[in-house]
Amino acid sequence: MQDPICQGSLCRGDGHNFYINCSSKEIRGNLTVKVTEDDFKTFREIHVADKAGYSDIAYKDGYIFVL
């Protein structure tokens, strides 16, 4: 997974793993959540924001919280 050497975050809930980071090699941007049920063998991406920096993620009661 691409990352511009910037902090990302990982959490687990209801059998899913969630990972958020800036999905770019060059800039702190393209903030993306990756969701997987098979330990990142396959995953889908959810675009969150074009510009970003450090990020954190939490999961509770079916909701993903992003900071």
C-alpha cells in the first residue's frame, strides 16, 4: 500500500479490518479507508478527502469514525 511516510491507523470490527492512510507516495493527500475481510489479501477502498495528513480511525456499532 502506498504511503508518503505519514501516520495511518488500523482497527478491527465485526470481522473486518479497516486501515486509513494517505494513499499517495508523493504527497499527504488522497486520504483513503481500506476495508478487508481476508487480512488485506483483497480490499476495497473508500476515498475520504483529497488533502490530508495524520489520520486515525475507530469502529463502533457498524460505524467508521475518521479523524
